[in-house]
Amino acid sequence: LKYDRILACGGSWMVKKDLIQAGNFDRIQDLTRQAAGIVAEVRG
């Protein structure tokens, strides 16, 4: 995310459909944490 004023974004397109359909929210949460960690590293 290029803009520091963006606090969050969301959408079902962000994870694979099968994870949502299976209710695998723990895995979705793990993937979200990984993505947030990458953003934090890039931003420094």
C-alpha cells in the first residue's frame, strides 16, 4: 500500500475461494498476518 492513510482493505478476492467456502478462517488469518508483515518490512 503506497498511501500511509489507508488503514485497511478487504475483499473476498484476497484469498482463494476454497478457503472461504471451507470456513478456514484460521488459515485466512495466518495469510493476512504474513501479508501485513511483508508490508511492515517494505515500509520500514
